[in-house]
Amino acid sequence: MTKVSMTVNGKPAQAEAEGRTLLSSFLREELGLTGTHVGCDTSQCGACVVHVNGVAVKSCTMLAIEAEGADVATIEGQAAADGTLNIIQQAFQDHHGLQCGFCTPGMVMSTAALLQENPKPSEQEIREYLEGNICRCTGYHNIVKAIMAASGQDVSAIAAE
């Protein structure tokens, strides 16, 4: 076992982990941050996306020890301290960008990364960016609308699928 220390959602965190412990498992099991979902363990679904040092990563493909000393942001750190949703979370709620909610943490974290890189993405750019995130419920139409809304763009022009 190795002690792993990092900053998670702006707060210091540490716990012991085996060398083979995935970051997703470390966050969920050792730190109790269960908002990061694990859907496939093979980097296919994107439900486990977190930010490590400002970069979106699928936490099921990274070892916890690789995040030693890193700044990690999870879905739990997205809302304000009083529970007020951030603009992305609110847009997902307002535009029905979720159904069962399983993919939502990864979608929100991926969206945050996209909007950091490209504050006004086109519908096509959004769809391409989300290719690594699977949603089995929504068909993506409302997710795309939510992302467009979060970026301050008009959603009325988005064609129905």
C-alpha cells in the first residue's frame, strides 16, 4: 500500500492505495466521492471523467498513484458550496439533458472541459467532442441543447434527431 495525496475539489485528500488502484476506485472507495461513475472499466463510456490538473481524463484509465500531488476536480466540486448548480448543471436540468443520470457526471465534466477549450462550440463540435461519452437514454439531442445553452448560444436552431 502506498499513501496517495492530492487536492480534490480544492481540498487536500489522502488515503492508501495499492499500486494497481484506479483513480476512479480511489475516488469512490477511499475518498467516498461516488459521483464519479464507473460504467465499463475500459475507457469506452466516459461516465468516470474527472479533471486532473485541468485536463479531462477517464479516471478508469489512470492509476491513483499517477495523480499523486495533482489537482483533481470531480462532479462533487462543480456546484457552489450552498448547493447551487453551476451553469452547466443548470443547463442540463433546464434542457432535460439527463434521464437516468448515470452518464451525467461524465457528461458535465466533459462539457466543462469542452467549454474551457471552446467557449462557443457548434453543434457538430459538441457531438464530436462527446464521442467518448455514452448515454443510453437521451439520444444526445437534449445534451447538445444543454451544452449550447450553457455556452450562451441559442438552442432553437438545433434540429430534432
